[in-house]
Amino acid sequence: MNDRVFLITGASSGIGAATARAAHREGYQLVLAARSADKLDALVKEFGPEKALAISCDVTSMDDQRAMVDQALEHFGRIDAVFANAGRGGSPGGFSEADHESWRALLLTNVYGVGLTIQATLPALRRSRGHILLTGSAAGRATIPGSMYSASKWAVTGIGYNLREELRGTGIRVTLIEPGMVDTAFFDQAPAHALQDRDIANAVLYAVNQPPHVDVNEILVRPTPPMD
């Protein structure tokens, strides 16, 4: 396991950072990408520079994404798993009153950025017969009134399904990770009865650690309903 390389976008906090820690415990070498360089540097210090590489990356920029892949390959020589995890939360107000400019950033990050990560990393994943994981959401399987965020995650669900069909027969595995409510920086106050970021990290590692002939297509993770 100690020669396998795991690339994570949105790695500076929340689910991304928790997944980095879980992967580090299992011996993966890590490529950690996000816009927050200081937080990434702290993770590299935690893991050790021989085990982790921090890359400042705006996932809405193909130039940044290609540079990320080039740096990863120059440093580690390969990429075995990619977790396209970078994302944004929504704005209140529904389709009637939400800040329409916030939609641009949301859709560029949650949808376009995922597509760019896929396109930028696929050549390396074809060589390694690797694994690509996408952060979808339970909101991408449900109707939520007025939610552009939910619509963006419906798009990620579609990307996952369509990507899997494109890659059929290549040996590359595709997994949709679909969390329910998770206590992350998306929320100003911790939501009640929410999952922890490490719960989603456990789901990611479950999928990537399956033998090559096992392709875990989707993992939907919701918090256990509170007891009456």
C-alpha cells in the first residue's frame, strides 16, 4: 500500500482533511489540493513531507488542475485514486430570492470543477487502472424546494453514472459518495443529529480498499434518526 498515491481536492478541511488522515493511517501517499495553502501545509507537517504534497488549486481552473496533476506525477510518479471532493454550500432564498451570483460559484465548483478534475486526472488513472470518487450528496437523490445546491448534486450523481459507463472495460472504478447531513464548515452552527466528517472518510476508504474486481458504485450515508 505504501506506494499508492491518493489525490484529494478540497483537502484542507472537513471531509477532505478527514479522508486525508484516514488514508495516511493506511499508508497512502497523499496529494492534497485546495485553495487554502496554509491549512494544506499544516496537514503536510502532520503527515510528513515524504508522505504528502500540498498543492494550491482552484478547481474551476483547468490550468490549475493540470498543474496539480503534473506536480503529483513529478513528485510521486503515479496517481492511484482521486477524490473529487471540493464543493460549496448553497445560499438561502430559493430560486425566487437567492443571490444569483452565488449560483455561479456554486455550479462552477460543484459541477464544472468536478468535470475538470475528472478530465485532468483520467490519463494518470488509465495508466494505474485507478479509482475515482466523487462527493455527491443525499441531496442529489431528493427533491428539496428551491435548492440550487441539491440541483448541483443531482448533476454530480449524473456525472458519476455517465462516467462509469464511459470507463466500462478500462479497469477504472467509479464511486459516488453521498453523505446526508455532515457537521462541517458549511454550517455556522453544528446541526443536530449530523454525521462527522470522519464517518464519510470511513466510507471513502471502504470503497478504495476493496479488491480490484469489486467496484462499489455508490455509498449513501445518513445519520441514524434520533431515538424517540
